[in-house]
Amino acid sequence: MKTKILFILFIALSLTVTAQLNSRREIKIPDIPGYLTLKCDLHMHTVFSDGLVWPTVRVEEAWREGLDVIAISDHIEYHPFQEDIPVKFGRSFEIAKPRAEIYGLIIIRAAEITRQMPPGHFNCLFLEDVAALDQPDFWDAIHEAKNQGAFIMWNHPGWRQENEIPIWYDDHTKLYDQGLMNGMEVINGRSYYPLALEWCVEKNITIIGNTDVHSPIGMDYDLSLNDQRPITLVFTTDRTEDAVKEALFNGRTVVYSDDMLIGKEEFLKPLFNHSIELVNDDSDFSSGGTYNIQIKNNSEVPFYLISTDQPEGLEYPEVITLYPERIVMMPLRISRNAANDMNGIKLPFVVKNLLTNKDTGLQVEIVIKGAVKK
Amino acid sequence: MKTKILFILFIALSLTVTAQLNSRREIKIPDIPGYLTLKCDLHMHTVFSDGLVWPTVRVEEAWREGLDVIAISDHIEYHPFQEDIPVKFGRSFEIAKPRAEIYGLIIIRAAEITRQMPPGHFNCLFLEDVAALDQPDFWDAIHEAKNQGAFIMWNHPGWRQENEIPIWYDDHTKLYDQGLMNGMEVINGRSYYPLALEWCVEKNITIIGNTDVHSPIGMDYDLSLNDQRPITLVFTTDRTEDAVKEALFNGRTVVYSDDMLIGKEEFLKPLFNHSIELVNDDSDFSSGGTYNIQIKNNSEVPFYLISTDQPEGLEYPEVITLYPERIVMMPLRISRNAANDMNGIKLPFVVKNLLTNKDTGLQVEIVIKGAVKK
Amino acid sequence: MKTKILFILFIALSLTVTAQLNSRREIKIPDIPGYLTLKCDLHMHTVFSDGLVWPTVRVEEAWREGLDVIAISDHIEYHPFQEDIPVKFGRSFEIAKPRAEIYGLIIIRAAEITRQMPPGHFNCLFLEDVAALDQPDFWDAIHEAKNQGAFIMWNHPGWRQENEIPIWYDDHTKLYDQGLMNGMEVINGRSYYPLALEWCVEKNITIIGNTDVHSPIGMDYDLSLNDQRPITLVFTTDRTEDAVKEALFNGRTVVYSDDMLIGKEEFLKPLFNHSIELVNDDSDFSSGGTYNIQIKNNSEVPFYLISTDQPEGLEYPEVITLYPERIVMMPLRISRNAANDMNGIKLPFVVKNLLTNKDTGLQVEIVIKGAVKK
Amino acid sequence: MKTKILFILFIALSLTVTAQLNSRREIKIPDIPGYLTLKCDLHMHTVFSDGLVWPTVRVEEAWREGLDVIAISDHIEYHPFQEDIPVKFGRSFEIAKPRAEIYGLIIIRAAEITRQMPPGHFNCLFLEDVAALDQPDFWDAIHEAKNQGAFIMWNHPGWRQENEIPIWYDDHTKLYDQGLMNGMEVINGRSYYPLALEWCVEKNITIIGNTDVHSPIGMDYDLSLNDQRPITLVFTTDRTEDAVKEALFNGRTVVYSDDMLIGKEEFLKPLFNHSIELVNDDSDFSSGGTYNIQIKNNSEVPFYLISTDQPEGLEYPEVITLYPERIVMMPLRISRNAANDMNGIKLPFVVKNLLTNKDTGLQVEIVIKGAVKK
């Protein structure tokens, strides 16, 4: 048997696991033309309401997981630990803020107005004075938030409804009509509300996805398994709180949850196009034949493609999955006639896990200049 | 291309990840003759001193990771969050206790007396009245603990010493002589104190290993990588708090940290012997030859064996690793003469990662009845 | 910062990865009363037909993955590499056999009769003379196999059929009637043939699952992800080739593929019952209340339970997954009346991934003696 | 309990594991200015000598693992399988070549001259006629290779030597003097030859690292654990066989094995510099204070940094590990005076796992423009 490599770095190695845990992995989703893609979780709790961690933990978790923006939104009305922790509105923000500055994260002052359904729970972001929301009457509270310029979102709209299917009550019409429902969670933790997605599309409400995490995040999401916490991708003009606010009010979001991206075509399409890359698309294919196209997905999101109408003279698989950070090979047969006619080859697909609406996959084209001839 | 298995269990699968996180994995280390092997972490913190989680989190973490016994040992003298959480001695135990009952865990009422070095920090277990330890004078506090019948251990003895090498001060002699140093941490978190181990062996002090965890456990240990938190194996006559106390006072412990087990030979040897199993040791080897012995390690601890003196007439590898929950094959050459002389084959090894003292591996014998002839 | 544990085992560690790869993991599925549960893959190829590995590789792969029995079944009629490797029937068995003896595996002399559909491909196991199957006429070949006492199975019955749905041709009736179809693959690689399963149940044909592997196994199954290759569990009276043969002819098999077990109730039920264990079922529950039952699954197969009729006076979750090698907690509410009436609590479930027939889950009862009172 | 996300993509998911295995992951090591960084394994075997796989397997393995260039170098003199596979020199190349074209890999016609030590084994790359190397006399064979323009490397120079320490025999002087030793393996499989590295540096021999793989690659390297096979990074002007040949003859290589990179400073330094990136180095630090620098390592190689002389007025950790594809935070204290004097901050480190010679780490500087003020 051969002798083996001796590890030369014993001491460094012994420090490895702990230290590596304390590092940041980036979420591999690209920026899009004109915008930064900020990764945001806008709904989380601490021991200052019914969460189970100290506020600084939320910052450290977020930094490690590649987030750019968080909002701690402790309940206004619910304080199960008040026997031990006297109620102080906005205190979790104050404690977490200096830590966020060290880590370079944006933290938004927020709170959750927490009422029986209807109208349910509402996160108010960008507050100036959290305590002022502590009002007996729901409408007083929500108007106070509005007066402070808050972005207001309806949280987990299916909560406490049968089969978690949300119901649109009169209160919600009133909120919407008065500009008090700026966003809506279509994803909350492991729950997905397709009907809420339809409402967002129909009424132009900003699409949001959050964790609503109460436990240490690692107790709810298996970080080792790429069990991504749900987040909202916010498309901003710069890395500031003001830019996040502007983008939210203007509906520039996509929700990322499990392996789904949910949002408007105008954002999903550039996310897809800036994620994929053709490795070998520059060959001569004028005489037709069979080519092997290598397609690279630079993002961490898989893309499940289903071919729609295969153009005449072309033959290729009906189902292709572009695995995250992988290159896959797609055989492509081009007839001689088709080759003669072409100015570039366009393969239409639907991406089943990029949703523009309930059950509606994004339509894309993969455009090939050429290919390695078999 | 063939059609594929359709998943028939969509709904169940969608619940999988979250639910699986909320399950318990057992620590695969066997009981030994006469005793249960209880898995214990006897040093941890919550927001009631300088920890970062609510007390119930410590119970849930412990249950998931296969522990049987925990002690939350919030500091008596250190309360950085008291502006928000007024000091209540023993409160973390009170909050955690009902949860421990649901999960079937033993939780021990404890506290950490926290002084400058010397004498340093001391965990007091099995207290009746935590608040009574809040004394200006160290000796008053520690005597109070003793009066309550506490098991007292010196925590992280190298803390704040140069290169973390512990120093035995006069205070420690005094504590030891008065029966106030019943245990000592030879492992605290990622720190190992070999000198403390020597002291424990020399002075018959109970050997202890703990996490001293402040963060959510998953921020310090990568549970997915089998990055085991350090624990103390306590050998008890039954699964009760009293039995744990009796075992601790009588020194029946082994520390499990990384891939090391540290303790007395009388406990390490049965742990080893009850972990391994020979798969095929019943063949006829009377005529000598080359055999392939399959050795199974049923435990989750790897065993790094170094052969010491190879008995005459036998030839086998000098280094063998028995991987956790794996079977390895060991070639064994037996000369004809050796085969004639034998009443069973005994292969002596040192297990380098089972330590009876600083740098001292456990001596074991692998006893083979026979083997599959090649 | 504290000093850290120095790794004391540099040399041993440097050998670790290679050596660990060369170890055996056991498949954690229990024996059942009266029988050993042997893990068998009875369909695989080498360079002696159209496989891509040397025959000894099949033995090493099988040993590492915990198999007990293999059959290399190179094609009689198909030899794409014959320009480089002259045809020698049975040669792959001869080469692999000595290696199997070293590793303690049972290897069965076999071949695959390979014809267009109908009748398709048939594995013949326990042959004496492989070359004698090289006959121009299919029926001559299959009768020769029968004359040698072979166990004959229809491979991948949906192969080359539309949507891979198998068709039962006249040839198959003839084979079946003449006792020439002793087994049938309901699983071949990643393909599942539910209709074949129905036929096996209806006609009492032995249910089989195999890989049909051509590549190195690690190119088709991601061993690191617990991406189990499909195997046949054969219930034998001892660990011999004769016992395997007897069990196959008598239909004592269960197929294990992905997270499914497929077979007769008489084998699935004891597999389930010997896999699970109630951790705390001995409490007094005579006064009713809410209990937390901890259920342990000692096997590597998850069990997806759906509760059928909840007995009156009992309340517990409708869906429970018993994760592999994990303990899960099931809350159980018992009414006072129910408690009075009971002699033990029986909870009926269907296990959705243990199939006795197409779409038919196994019915089981979880029997509880008592429980930890909340 | 909330309802859960239903997987919408059952069919696609059922195809996932197999298909994902059949995809290519890129090796994340950057190009350097002026050169492409091609990933090459130049020493591997098939069933045409003593390897255990069909030649096409070597291509598929290499494509999946992100290699760009391979050489199958079956032995000229050793054919243990010739009873079954008649000797055909160069046949493995012929079989593998069309597959390499489909996958877009460069495959080099090669062979291994295989003699007792001295002189040992020599890989000859870029051959025109492999059979012509089948000569009784070693020197005839090696001169024939030279006449064909081959790049000749000494394989595993410590092979069959005591403790695997290589010996430089007269034959090696003769080979070197005649231009017949163009490269040398400093890494072969899991073996590292530090003395060979010294010779390469001293005599300007091209540094090479290869697997010398005989088994399916997944049996020797645990691909799931990032257990990278050893490769040679070749710095070429384009992606052609000629460019690889030119680069090898001109010594433009770095060996990548485990977490080590071994080569000349002129290649290691740009590899390091193009791998790291400072996330936040643009702040004003003119008044001094404590800053938190976030350093990103875009490569898949960890960098173990040890600080050498800390410049006056600066304070930062002595040991930093830049984990692969992670961001780590480095606290940096700058005194007011130091801040005034500076035109940019340069932090000198040695990278312990980037070796320019035996035991000699690469010296680097991390240059900081600014930092986020704490």
C-alpha cells in the first residue's frame, strides 16, 4: 500500500467546522438588468413576542444564509412571555440593529398587527414608532401604520380557514380600497396560497414570501439539505432601505420558496435568462444532423422545462431539467431543410416551477446559435 | 427512455422535511453490562443569563439529538439582558421542566457560579434553591450548593489561562480537599484540556464533557455532518435523576467529543466490546492460510486501531479503522504452526481515540474464533 | 479565543476516505420470524455482454452496499464488444466467483435470454451450463434453462411497449402454463410496472426487483443520497444458494425500491412489525388524557402512515411518517370512557408505501400498552 | 396544522436523481490572465490493461466531474485480462475518442511504459502509434515515444520504494539529460511525493498530478463529499490538444489534490487573486477604528491563511480560513496613526495549502481599500 498524504494543517483544520458554520453562503440568483436582486425575509419573531430567540440571532442567521434584508415583526398584541419579559414595543429592532450594521445587512423596523380573522394579521414595515400601533381598534392601528408611511402586507391569508384556503372578507375590500393592503404573503413558511397569488395578479398587490420563523431557523429548515427558507426577491436600484421600500410599493418582487419562483413575467424572464448559459452553441449546423447542446444553469434554482410545440424539423426531449449549478446535455436533431431555413434556432419551453400565476408556468425560449456536431 | 416510477405519496412527501427535523435520532453507543448509558449535556445557557434562546429550545434540541439528560446552568452573577429580562434565579428550569416531561427527558436544576479565575466557574447540579447561591462571597455560594447536596464541577479549567492550559490554584486545593470539586470539564465546547484529564485520573475526579452552549445548538454544531456536540455518558442503574446523581458522584462517566471517548478503562472497554461484532469468525483455520475477517462496528464512533505486538505466526494490517456502522475487511495470514498451537486467535490493538488518560489509548484484544478461508 | 482540540490521529485520518469507501454498510431491514432476509440483485451486466465493468466490480459494489446475493446475467444473444472480447458464455461468473467467496457473497450462475418482444427478455438463474442456452430458437433456449433447473423470470415486462405498459402476449400464456415463468420484474432499475404486480398477485408469480445495471453502479444511483438500488428481499431458511433457490420458487420475496416495499402481506407485515418499536408505551392511561407516544423506526425504510378509522374516544394525527432510524412523537388523546373500556389501544393505519398490490397499501395496527402522560 | 405546498412536478421529480447524476459540475477554479485553466487527468486505465471499466466510462466520468482533458494510458507491458481481451495497443483510445467528441472533451492518445524500478513507469502523451512502443528494451521504447513527439512523465516516483520515498537512480539522470523526463507526478492517487516536488522545482520539470484510476472513479473517490480526484491544471492559450501539449512542455501547470494546490508562484498567485473578492472594502477608514472585512472565496478550494508580520497599527486574526464559495468576516483594528499614513491597507499572509515547494506556502497580500466601520 502506498504512503498517504499527511495533513499539513492540523491546527487550522481543528478550527474548521465551527468557523465554517460562521460564514456566509450567497444565494445564487442573479441580478437583472437595471436592478439588484436583494434577498429579503420580512416576517420573523423573537422572544419579544412569541419567538424563541434573542433578536441578534435573527441577524446572524440571515447573514449566514445570504440574506440582504430582514424585518423582525414581533406581534403588537401577543406576548406570551410577558411574565418574564415586560412588553417593549420596537425593542427587538433596537437590539438587532447594531448587529445588522456590523454584518452589513439592512434591517427594517416592523411589527405585526395580530387580530382574529377577519381581518387577520398584517405586517407593517418601515415604521417610525412601533408603540403607536398598540391600539384597541384594528382600524386605528392600521391607519397609524399608514400614517407612518408603512408598507402593509396581509400575512398568511389562509390562516385558520378551512383547508387553509383564504377567504376575502369585506374588511379586505376596505383595506384594499383604502391602500392599506400593499402586499400579500402567497408563501408563509411551508404554506402556499394559490388563491392569494391569483388575487395579487388580479389586483396588482405585491407578491411576498416569508418564513414567519419563531424557532431558531435551523430547527425549521434543514440548511444542509438546501432546504431554502422562503424569501422575497426585491428588485432595487441600490442597496438601501429606501430602495427596498420603493421597490415593494412598486411591486418589484419575486417569491422564492422550495424550488419555485413566483412573480411577474417581467422579472421571472430575466432571472431565467441570466441564469442559463449555452456552453457550445457556436458550431456550424447548416447541413443538419444531431447535435449535443450543453446547457448550464448558473443559479441555485432547478428549472423544470416542458417543451411546448417543437418547431418543424427539430427534435429534442420533451422534458429537460436544468439542475442547479450543473451542465446538462440536450440532444438536438436538425433536419437538413430546417437547417437551411434557420437564422438561429429557438426552442420554446414552459418552465413548470417558475409561476406567473396559479398553475401557470413561465414561457421561455432557448436560443441556440450553433452546436457541436455529433 | 423508460417511463419512471411516479411518486404515489405526494402529500406525505410535502410534509417530510419539516417533520423529519422534528424527530429524534438516537446516539448509537451501547449500554454496558449492569448499566444504562445515558447521554447528558450538563452545561447550557438561555436568555435568563447570556444564552440566546428561550429555555424550551434546549429541551427540543436535546430530544432531537438523542440526549437523555440536560442541565440548564444559567449564571448566578452574569445577566447581560437584565434591562429586558429581570433576574429570576431558577426560572429557566421552571419553564423548561414541563417540556422535558412531555419529551421524556430528565432535566436537572442547576446554576453556574461565575467568578474570576481563580477559582473560576463552577456548575452546581441537583440544586433545590437556585436563588440561595446568589452570595457576594464565592465560598458562601459554593458551600450553599454543597449544603443542598449539589454535585459541583469545575468548568472549562483552562479558561482565560495562557494557551488555555489550566492552572491549579490554592483555591482548587481547598475546594478539592473540602469535597467541593466532584467533577471537572475535560471538554468544554470545542476545547480539550489534557492536563485536566490527568488531574481527574490522579485525584479521582469525575470526568465531564459539556457544550456550554449559548447560541441555538445548530449555529455551533453542524448536525448534518455528524458534528456531535460534546456530551457526558453517565452509566446509571436506571433512568432517573437520582440514578444520574449517584453515578456522577461515583465517577461512572465517559466523555464523548468529536470522535473521542475519554474515561476509565472499566467503562471504555465494555463500550468497545459491545460495539464491535465479528461477522464471520467461525471457520476452520486449523491448517493456516489467509483469511478475511469482517469486523462490524455497530456504534457511531469510529475506532482507530493500531496493532501493538503482532503474535508470532500471524500477519495483519498495522492500522485499521473500524468506521461507524460499517463492516471492514481485515486480511489475516495464519502460519500452519500458529494454527496448530492456537485456542482462539487474539489480536492486540491500541484504540487511539479511546483515551484513558492524556495521550493514552485503550488497549483491547480482538478475539477471533475462525474465519472465512480465502 | 480558546485553544482547540488537536487531531491526534493524522495518519489514520489521511487514510480515511479511501478506506471508508471500501467498507460495507448494512441494509437496515430486519429478519422476520423463521427466515433470514437476504438482499439480492439478480440482474446485472459486465463487459462480457453490454455492461461497462469487469465482473469483479459487481462483487465489490454489492459487498459495499450490503447485498448478500447477486446474479450476473450477461446476454446470451447480444455482444456489442465481441470485436474486442470474444464471446465466452458464463465467463463473467467464473471471474467473479472467487472474489465473491472472499467477500462472503453468494453469486448465482445466470444468463439473460434476449429476444424481441414478444416474448422479450428472460433471466435464467441457477444454471449449470450457460453455453447450452445459445440456441437459435427461443423455445429451445428456455427449455434448456428449465432442464437445468433454472428459476426463470420475465424481465422488464413493459420494455419497448407504449408508455412502458406491459402486454401479456400468447407467448407469455404458453410460458406460464409450462412453468417457464417463475418470476417477474415489477421493478427494473427506475421503472415500475404496476400491471406486472397485478399479474404476479393474480397468478402467484414470484415478485422480483433488480437493477439491470450496465454502468458502474455509482453512475446510476447516488449512493450518498440513500438512493437505494432496487433489490429483492428473499426470505430464506439459511444463507446458501440452495435456500435462495427454494425461497424464489416458493415466492418468498419482497421488492425494495426507492422507499417502497412491494410484496405479500405475510412478509410485509412482519417486516413492519419488526422494524418499529414503541419507546414509552407502559404508562398508566386509565384516567384518560393526552399522551405523547414515541415511535421508533429501526429500519432504513420510511413508513408513511394514514390513519383509517379512528376508534371512538381516541384522537391522533391522520398522517404520520415514521422516518428511517428516527423516533417521532405522536400525540394521542384518550377520553375517560375509552380509557376505562380498553385492554390495550390499537391504532389502525394504512402504510402507503408498503404495497401488497397496485395502489394497495398494507393495513397495520400500532398497539400501545401505555404512554407518558402529558 | 397548516396545509402544505403540494409538489406540482411529480413526473419531472421522479426523473430527477438519475438525470442529475448524468450532469456536469464545473470545477470552480478560475482562469488566469492570458490563459485558460484546463482541468486534466492524464493517467487512467481500462480493461485494455488492468483497469476495470470500458473506455467510454472514463469519458463519462470525466465529463460529469468537470474535466476538460483526459489521457487513457493503458500499460504497454501488462495485460492481466489478455486471456479474455486480446492485446490491441491504442484500442482504448479508439473506443473512447468518439464519445469524447460528443461530450466536447479533449482526449490524448497515450500509453504507460511499465518497467521495474529503476527506471519505473512512464506515461507518454500525444503518441501517434502506440503499438510502436511495444519494445523489449526500455530505451528503445522511450526513444520511440520521443521520436513521436511525446511528452514523457515519470509516474509515481516513490512506487515500490521504502516508505514511498522516491530514489533518483542513474537511469533518471540519463532520462533527464536526454530530454526524456518532461514531467513528474508529485501526486498519484492518494500519494504525495514531496521529494519529487523538490526535484521538479530544482530541475524545472513539469509538475503533474493524476489519479492513475483503475476502478470506477466513484469507488476510489467519494464524489458526494467533495473528495476531489487529483488533477493537473494546465494553463493554455486555447481549448485544443496542441495548446495542452505546448503548455505541458513549457511547464504551465498546477496540481490540485485534496485541498492543496501545488505549483509555481507565477500560477498560484493569480489563481488566489482571481478567487478572492472583498465584499465591502470601499469605506472611509481615515479615522481608524474597528472594521469588519468580508472576504469572499469564489473558488472551491479553501485557503488556510496564516498572518506573517502584522503591519504596525493593524490588528487582525493570525489564522483565517477562507472557506470555498463562502464569505468570512475578518475583524480589523486600525490605529488612528496607521490610518493617517496609509494608501491602502496590505495584509501579508502565507497560504499554507498553496505550495510552491515542499513545506513552502505561497506568500500573498490581501489589499483593502476600505471597510465598513463598526
